[in-house]
Amino acid sequence: MSLIWKLLRQHISVPQFLGFFFANLVGMFIVLLGCQFYADVMPVFTSEDSFMRHNYVIVSKSVGAGSALSGRSNSFTPSDTAALLSSPSVKSVGAFSRAEYNIHATMGIQGNNFINTELFLESVPDKYVDVPLSQWQYAEGSPEVPIILPRSYLAMYNFGFAQTHGLPKISDGVAGMLDVSLFVRGNGHEGTFRGKVIGFSSRLNTILVPERFILWSNGQYAPSEHSAPSRLIMEVDNPAGEQFTALLSDNGLEQEDDNRQAERMTYFLRIVVVLVMAVGLVISALSFYILMLSIWLLVQKNAEKLENLLLLGYSPRRTALPYQLLTVALNALVLVIALLVVWLVRGRYLDMLQTLSASVDFPGMQHTILLGLALLLVVSFVNIIAIRRKVAKLSEK
């Protein structure tokens, strides 16, 4: 073995092997990063909302079906609700109730307000809010009100206000850090309430409070106001089914929390990842060709000496072993460094993804590691077979 290693070292071309090493490293890194990024980003688009089940949908009348221009109301009547309930695809229908009085709200953290504006509150029947009832209770007259905020508020704070003011970013798990104050006025009365943020929802574009609070506060601050609901929440068998889609079309409704945009983004994400990984595989294939060319040139330079070793009784397998170990070691080193770089890059973008979707459980790197090991085994196996055949041809002369 020592004789073969001495022969091997004499004609090693460092530039050729460095070319293979860096080309293979780039290709392996692109493939593994594409796999890991896809695995990390997909849950952001496909995860269900933590406060609304997947078969709950929010609908409103489309602009053409109900607007001031068309002469039709955007509100839902009892007959509209009955018509929807008559469909076999609809299990139940609930109405959004809104606060009929004036509301001014401030939101901040550690004494720094990042929202100071007029807004409105809404509620839905409690059964449509998928949280423990102990967190979604309101006692009449209590100064503390549980609320669910749109996730866009969280993103606005983390990527706007927090970065410019040097404040910590927050996630679902620390939603209680938010200070929310509600100042209400109506019917000659004023009141102040503290909002207890229990989480964020990506499917809601409104501030949600318990239905009991809306009913009580409307009675206190706007007893004479009774607006018909302009939005409904429905429990359906299959939100993507043809029967439900036809129901929306026939009744001039549109699905406000429609996830088709997320589906399109997921589709394009898949295409981009496939293209990126294909580029990485091409680079890896070219680097594999460089390695094989380097090994063949090395064997060719040592052909005469290797033939002498074979004549002295060295087996082709033993003669090829140093070359095979060299290729496997290079491939293994490439894999280790590529995984390390992917881990470092992942740490940078994962913070942003966790801020956007803190409730999502992101996968680990096990699938990426398995993919890298699979590529290592395949490439090393091909290298070993090719080198053995090259050396075997020398023994046939």
C-alpha cells in the first residue's frame, strides 16, 4: 500500500483536484440548500391557521353582486343565510358582528406605540374560534378583553417598527408582550379596555374579540344601532370542492380567506426549487467529470509502474484502493463542508421565517442530510467502479 501511495503522490495535479473540489462543493451546496429551503418554506404556505379550522371559510358579497353602484346591499339577510344553509356542502353558517361605536386603539411594546388609530372590532360565534374557551371568555364590564390580531400586524411591527427602534421582535409565543389599549365612545359614554392578545391569525383581516363582548358593548355604547352582517363564516365539507365553488358563483359571493394565492405561490416555489436543484446537479455532474478525468490522468501517468505492481502480485483491487479512497475522502469532505454552509445559511433565513410564522413547526435538517448521504453514496459508488475498471484494464495488457 505504501508503494502505491508513493506513486500516487508523485503525479497528483493539485489544480485539477482543487477544481473538482470547489465545483463539487458549489453543486452540492446548491442542491442541499434548495432541498432545505423548500422544506423550511413550505410549512409557511401550507400550515393551517391556529385559530380557524381548514374547513372554515369567510365569504362576502362580491363588488358586482352587492354595492352602491349596482343598487344592491352588501349585507346578508336571513333569507341569504337560509339559502346557503340549504346547500349540502354547507354544514353551518355564522355571522360577523361588529362594534357599532367609535373605537380608538393604541398598540405598543415597552412603552413605545407603533399603532395609534381608529379601528373596528368584530366577532364570530365562539364555536368558530378554535381556542380553549378559558382563553376566550369575557365577563360583562371587565376591563380586559381577549383579542386575536391579524398576522400582518405582527409582520408590520417586526420588520418595520422593531428594526428602526431597536426593540425585540415578538412571536406568537410572546404575544402577551403587546400592550393594546381600546378607547371606546358612544351613546354619551366612554370606556377604556385593555386588550389581551392571545395570538395572531393569517386568515383574518380584522381584530377579533369574543361575541359576548360585542353584544354587551353594543348594548352599552350603541343600543340603537343594529347593522346587518356584511360577512359570514361558514363550515363546509370541502372549501376547494366544485360544489362549494359553484355555490359561491351562483350566489355572487367571494371567499375572503381564499388560499388560491398561496397555492400559486407554492406552485412557483416548487418550480424555482426544481430549477435551482437542477443547476446544482449539473454543476455536480461537471465536477464529477473533472474528478474522473483527474483520476484517469493520474492512473495513466502511473500506468507503467502500476503494471509492474500487478506483475509483482498486487491485485487490481488492492492497486485501485488508494485512488478509490482518495475520491471517497474528497466527496465526504465536500458533503461535510456543504452541510455546514447550509446550516449557517439556514440560520440566517430561519429567523425571518420564524418571525413571519412563529406558530409553524419547522423541520430539521435530517432530510437534507439523507439527500447528501445518498448523493455521496451514488457518486462514490460510480467512482469506485470506474477506477476499478480502469486499473483492471492495465492487468489485461
